[in-house]
Amino acid sequence: MCRDYARSKGWRIVAELAEDDRGASGASFELEQLNRMLELARAGKFDVVVVREIDRFSRRLAKQLIVEEELKHAGVGIEYVIGEYADTPEGNLMKNLKASVAEYERLKTLERTMRAKRQIARAGGVIAHGDRPPFGYRLSEDGRKLVIYEPEARLVQSIFTWYVEGDESGRRLSQQGIATKLTQLGVPTWTDVHGGGQKKRSPGEWAAGTLAWLLGNETYKGVWHFGRRHEKGWNPRSNWIPVEVPAIVSPDLWERAQTQRQRNLVTSSRNTKNHYLMSGRLKCGRCASAVTSRTTRSGSRP
């Protein structure tokens, strides 16, 4: 429709920008093609943006106004295939009302989607982010269950064993030690397999932080949780919905790994520059992360 509209005006199309629908929110500013459009506009590469209708441009009034202002500063106009809005107070009012309706519809859609997802979780279903399950699992054919993927599951078992009991030589490995071992073996990471995200490391290169997440993930002992996070952070644990899934490691091994993680946090050499009575012994009541301490200085005074 946009292409036909531009040609009907006798305009030359210099670029066609379409966001990837998976994970692209109409309310977000952090969209690849949106940012590319603004860069092209600032560089004077085009004169008019053609959009099918307002809710394809933005699902949030504030975002629409900000982007429109940036385009205006760059000397770029906006034309909608469906809907004509004169550059008058009345035209702007109608356009903003339409944008407000689009924002309302987005929020209602989010509400309905979340309600449906919670019902699926209460019925024992799993909603994997972007249809990409945790390392060691794959989704069932209906996309609602986690199924153990043996090649990765055996590796997960080895990781827990190396961390708690030790490797072939009996030497217990740290998270960094396991990351180094996996990197040397050239084992693909979760991002290597599933894609997505912005991986800063090379293929097959593991990070200690990834191992920290893996070792602390309750999914591996057979409990997956829905509703842990929202747009701005963590939900209280009381709001999480537990779903039983196939376990890759025993609950005992998982709990021993948590004990080892806590012990390592307290005894780590990098935490012994100063002594803190409760360092590593307290946990956040919201996300269950360990509370740590550090000293800052004002001149020479701690």
C-alpha cells in the first residue's frame, strides 16, 4: 500500500524499512529500522516518510510526537496511506486522538495477552521467550511444553557436576573455570544456537555470567516460572506461577550448587579487601540475588 501510494504521487522510493515483527513493539524507541529512518532523515536522504496508518508508525502518543518533531527538524514530512491529517490545529487534534486510541488498544492487547499467558501457565503450559527455550530443552510440537534435548542436557549435568563435585581430575571448577573449559571445547552457547540478542563474544565463547544464570536456573531441577519479570524489572516472587517441567538435574544437586555459589560469594578473594559481616549472607526479597558490599572513598577516607 505504501509503495502504491508513493508511486501514485510520482515519488521515487529510496528505501523500504520494515521492522522484524518478533519482539518489535510499536511503543518502543529502540527499533532498528526506526533508528535507521531517523539517521537517513538527519542525513537528508529523503523528503517524505510514507506509513500505512498511525498505529503502524507508533502505538504510543509521546513516541509519535517526539519522532515527528525529529523528522520535522530534519525537513521530512509524514504521509499516511489510510487517514489524511491537515497541518492545522483540527488536523493535529484528530491525528493525536487516533494515536491515543492506538495506545489504548496496545495496552488492552497487552492485558488480554498477559491474561491468556497466565491461563496457559496455570494449566501447566510453558511460554518460552520468542519461542526459544532454555539451554538443554526444546519445545514440544504444540509449543507448550519443554522437552529435554539430550546433547545439551548432558552438558548441563556436567556443568553442575564440575561445579559441585569436580571434573575428571576431581578438581572443583568455578564459574569462570567452566566457561573457559566450554570455550576450549568449542561448545555452542544458547545464543549461538537460537540467535537473537547482541552477543559480544565470538561463537563458542562462554562467559562466567552465563554460567551463573545457568547454575541458578530452577528450570533445571524441574520448576519453570511464569511472570518473573515485567517491563521495568522483577515481579515479587509471590506473583510467579510455577510450572512443573522435566528436570535435567536432581533437586539435591541443584541445591548443592546454590550452597556452593553462596559459599564462593562469601569466600571469593575479590571480596576480602574489607570485611563485611553480612556480605553474601543476605538475599534480595524480590529477585533472590545475593546482597554484596563495597567500600567507596572520599579522598583518603573510606
